[in-house]
Amino acid sequence: MTEDKNIENNITVSPEALAAMGAGHIAYIKPIRSEDVPAQFPQVPQIPEGLQLFALHAADGTPMMLTDSREAAIATAWKQELETVSVH
């Protein structure tokens, strides 16, 4: 009989390595509060506080788009032929 053992592999990958892996192919969608928009999207006019928005970022973290709809972020990524992942 074999014994089931839980094996945990911890692999560390730097943020730079992750960005390089997904460059031009992967983007992520991240929920963002309207209060946090100016730090990531300084060009966006002032938005009322308390709104739930969604940001589309390139794999390297570069902000690409801001929207009030997760579906719109996915559609934009799809149009640009980017594979999307969600970040919590």
C-alpha cells in the first residue's frame, strides 16, 4: 500500500519574471475603488468616491484601462488579443 502524502512545492518568481512571461499576451483585471484611481490613473478626471471599478493592467502592471464593468475590461483585452486573469 502507498501512503498519500501532501507535497508542497514553494516556487518563488519575481514580479519582473512574471511580467516578462506575459509580455504582450497576458493582462489582468483588478477591482479598484474610485478613491484609489488617482494613484494608478492620474489622467482620469475626479470620480465620485464609493464606486467599484475595474482596471485592466498589462502583465507588467502598466494600467491600460479603467471601467465600471468587468465585462468591458474583458472585452477590451479580448479585442487586443490578450489572455486575461483576475487578481483579488
